Amino acid sequence: MASSFADAHITLPYGGATEITKEITGRQITTERQQPRMARKTLFGKPDGCSNFFSILVTPIVLCRAGAASTFGPIVWHPGKESVIVKIRMGMVGLVTAVLTATSACGSGGSSPKTEAPSASKDSKISALLPQTVKDAGVIKAASDATYPPMEFLQGGKTLTGFDIDLGNALGQVLGVKIQWTNLSAASIIPGLENGRFDLAMTSAQDTPERRKAFTFVDYLNSGSDLMVTSGNPKKISDFASLCGLKLGVQAGTTQLNDAKATSAKDCSGNPVDIQTFQTNDQANLALNSKRVVAVFAQSATNAYVTSVSKGQYEVVSKPYNPALIGACMSKDSKLVKAVQAGIQKLIDDGTYKTIVDKWNLKSSSVATATVNGA
């Protein structure tokens, strides 16, 4: 009997935390979000012969299924729209059940607290510290990787939100300028700062001695990093020594990646941790959820948020590693540093900072002074 086509219209929150499962004649398909690209894609699946999985990469999702009885038709994504139409060629059964599970614990589309972001007033003395080019433009160009709740993520798949976003917008109000946000991967932010595309980054950036060689930080939080596993801790992970020879998920371009490599070399000599890097922290969490890694190493604040909204799906199992300051990152010779430091200190002094800290449950990471490079 001839095969027929069935359309599954799937709404994907852009940048959101999404895992979609469809049951097709007893086989399971899982989709995971990837970073979107600025071109329309129409791709057809091709067997890759890897572990009996049949995979295709189609922006903004990855589709994987076990077996090869069904054949995919074209999968089309239109940039700027929030849906993907998947045509699936099916046999006699002809039944597609599409289930959309928005798992905020697995990605950036987390829940934003009900509390509105506080507003701040312009301080003319602090605003006067801005370089003339910024005064004339009335804009500070800021970068953030919106895959790291509660620091920065896309609420409902659309709206940039999080602690860094609230603090950055309040800083703009003190300085009397607009903060113009751009969302892109952490690995792409550093080149953007170096070439002048962005004036600063507020993206959970840890202030480290190595980074200070090229950048200047105005610090406003202090947080370590820890290990998160699925509930019940099936591999009995407690620290890096218990991860020797096992797969660990870490976001590329982060301090956590450097720390993971160094700690693995120290604690797992001869049997290193198998570190798997991902473009976003969302993807690392999804890999944990699908058992492609046994743990994720990320900032303590982010893992705490993920576990709090996961309804028991994940747990943190290690003590914090390498507590470090987190701050607004600017180029080494940036003329913005004095204004940014004074503006953040103003927010600390007038209580706006505390309101934002309380909103995102980050009291344990809060600071009393906005320092430059930790001093």
C-alpha cells in the first residue's frame, strides 16, 4: 500500500527549552534546539550509520530517531517565525502523535518570577562619566548568551530576561542610555568585544586572571560551579574523581570548560573525564536528559535554578568548585568602565540591586561593592 504524508505542525519557542516527542508506529523521535541561523533551510534526512540512529541537522532543531522504517520528507524552517512544519512519510498506520513538552529545566525558556523588573532614575553625575560617543548614540551595545537561566534566557521563547538583563537595563536607566541587547552564543561574544561590535557583555562572565589580560570586568556577583545529574544520581557522582572515564557536558567558551579540563587532569590521571562540549548550556542539559552525558558542569546559580524548576528531574551533587566573581565584561581599554562601575554601585547603594537579586533568588551570590577586576 502506498505511503501517505502526515503533517505535524510543531510550535517551537525560539531559543526556548523544548523537547518534542512524537510516537510514530512505535518509534520515538526527539528534537533538540540548536542556535538559529539566518537562512531558510530545507533538508532531507540521510543515514549516518552511527549507533543505529538516523539523524539530520535542521536549524533550529536536531531530529533523531531509532531505526529506519519511516522516511522523513522535507523539514522547513522559516527564520523569524516560531513554527516548524514537519512532513513525515508514513505507512498503513498513518498516525502521528505530537507531544510538546516544555521542559524549562532542560533549556533557556525558563520561568520568569512574577515580580516586575525595578526601574531606576538617571544620575546626571554618573551619566557624565560616559564617553562622548556613547552619549551621542544614546545606546550601549550589550551581548548576552540567553541560555543560562536565571542569569539570561528567553522567556516564552521570545523575551530576553534574567538577572543580567534586569541589572543591565537598570544600569542603562542610571546612565540615561538604552541598552541594546544582542543574543548569541558565549563563544561568539569574545570576538564581538574584541572587534568593537559590542560595548560590553553581561552574560554570567566570570572574572578570571587569564581573562583580565584582554578584558576589564566590573564585578557584581560571586558564584562557583558545580555538578548536576539526573534525579537519583544513577552513576553515584559526587565530584570529578567519580567522573573519571565518564561523559561530562560543559558549554563551550566558558570558564567551566577550562576548570573541567584542569580538574580532570588533576583528579583523573590516566583515565580522564570524557568532556563533551556544547554550544549552549541548554544543549548540555538536554544531553544529560537523554543520557548522552552523566553530568553537567555549570555555574552554581544556573544549576540551582534548573533543579528548582525541574520538578525533581535533576539534582546538584558536588560542592561548588572555584568560586569566582561575575561581572560586566568590556575591552581592556574601554572608556565605559568608570561609568559602569559607578552605575552598578549606585544600584547597590539605592536598593535596586537587592530587589533584582531577591527577584532571581541570588542572595547567596550577591556582593556589597562593584569592583573592577576584583579590586
